[in-house]
Amino acid sequence: AAALPAAAKAPVSYHPAIQSGRLRDEGEIARGGMGSIRQLYDVNLRRRLALKVIDAELGADTEMVQRFVDEARVTGALDHPNIVPVHDLAAEDGGHASYTMKLVDGRTLTELIAMQQSQRDLERILQCMASVCDALAFAHSRGVIHRDLKPDNIMVGDFGQVYVMDWGCARVTADRTLIDGVAEPEGTVLGTVRYMAPEQARGEVSLTDARSDIFAVGAILYKALTGQAPYMGPMEAALAAAERADFKPPDESNGVAVKPPPMLSAIVKKAMAREPAERYQSAAELAEALRAFLRGGNWFALHTFPAGTMIVREGDRADAAYILTEGSCEVRKRDPAAPKRSIPLRTLRAGEVFGETAIFADAPRSASVVALADVKAVV
């Protein structure tokens, strides 16, 4: 929701507790697709909270009122630290509907992405996105698909709290007694096109599942890396591109705060694979990939070395260390008795590190390392 200046008081009919005097309306603070967000003060608990109110125009549409009520019920049922807590729901005759929830003091992820100035800022965004994945893993375990993930729908508190907001487009695939609205027919396109998975953009409702949310997480990461959503331009063109998952690879961008690291770009491209079977198969798996990236030395460049390349030469001065990500290498040392001959010492495989000892010791390389097959390594 976009932040707005404080506005006039809402009519007391928007929530019964305002009329009773328990809640005091302090004005509109934001506006979303279905309604406005107002700040309230709880006189009894002496705390502030948020009230989401359906727009009057939408309140005349019974289907939209039902979707609004279902949003409150779905969000209220998802009890997770990274999903905004809902306190109560008030639905009255005449289309008046509202619900109260935790008031989050902080910024949207959209704002954090725009404010990036350093690698540390991008690291913070990645940490936030891992928490988003935690929330999605929980929701998916309850049979709830968000279907409208975007930077505007993620709030980051002043002390690092992360909340996934706006579950109004959610698809409930398990316990449908949680909601009263009917499932959308095939061909219905719901959500935000610029972050949408291809099956969702094509209106394939029955094929829109947890992996569609994973695609949207990848699309948010794409914006964090490149500064723009995967699908830009007029809406019709963006929808056509979304149907094909046709976007410029993130590693071809100059980036926002930093040039997109190859390993992180690879995570994004896998999350945004055209075919759901080629994506991460769970939000938990994507969360672990992000956290593994943050733990490792993956900010460094990824290099490819053809088979037969001498990556490290014995006796040379050390200026880099290497993490093998693909392929194998052989460690060799000159034979003291025949200097033109090398003695094989061991084979290195993906996941192993070499070259760091000479850097720490500030000494010449003690052995050579040769690529046995085409090798990829973080340098």
C-alpha cells in the first residue's frame, strides 16, 4: 500500500469498536487495491493498530465484499511470525467490511530496494526474502497460495521484522471451509502481472500452486538485483511476456547497489524457470539457497576453465582462492628428481576449496592445479 498523509476520520460505521469508543480513529495512513488502511488507538490496551476498510465502491459488489472477508479469514488463520496478525473482522449489511491487524512501523520492500547503496543493503534484502520464504512455506503447508507477491506487499519493520501482507488474491487449495467465496474459473488472471508466473498469467488456475509463488519471489529478487520488475512496458506487452516468462537475464544488468553476483543470478533464474518442475520445488528450498548464498563466499565472480587449463601454477605468487562449483581438478607437484615431470597428489571436486593457504601465508604456490574437465569456480 502506498503511504498517504493523514486524512479525515472514517465514518464510525466502519468498525463497531470505533462507535463504542474502545478504538479511536486517527486517520488514513495508506491505500491498497481494495481499500484504505487507517491508524487506530486502542483505549483499553493503550496501543495503536491498523484498520483495513473496503472501499465504498467495492462495498456495493457482493463478490468483492466476500473476497475482502475471505482475505481477513485467510490472513487470520495463518499464524506465523512473518505474516501480519489479524485481530478481528467486522462485516455489516450494506457492504461495510473492515478488519483490524497489527500496525507495522517500517517500510515496504519497494522502498528498501530503491534505497540500496551497498552490498550490505542487498544482503539485508536477501535476509528479508528468506523470511518471506519462511512465511510462504507455512502458508503452502496449509494449502494457501498467495498469488500476489510483490515488493509493495512486503513490509519490513524498523527492527528487522518482515511481514507478508495483502492475501486478497490467495488461492485456498486445502480446507475451503475457511472461506465462503467460490473458486475462480479457468482463464481468470489474478495478481500483479509484472511479477507473475507464466501459468498464472495464462489464467491456468488449477496449475497455479506453491511454485507460482516461488516464481514471484524470484521476480522480486530480480527487481532487487536490477532495479526493475521482469516485465516492463505497457500492460498488454507485459502480460504477453509473462505468459512466456520472457525476461532479460539478471546477470546482464549493471545492478543497483552492486553488479549481480553470478551465484545469486543463478538462484533467481532457477526460481523463475518457465516450467514449474525446473524451479525450486518448495519455499523452504529457496530460503535455504538464499541463506547458503549469504553464508558462503558467493559474492565473488564465477569463472569457467576449460579442460587442461592450469588454474594455479606451482611457484607463482598467490592472488586468489577458488571454490569449485562444477567439474574436477588435479593437484600436481614437481618431481624433485625430474623437474619436468609432475606427481599427481589428489583430485578436487565440486564444493572443495584451493589456493587459500598461499594467500594466508603470503607465500608462493606450493603445487599446481589443473582442470581435468571443464571447471566452474568462484574466484
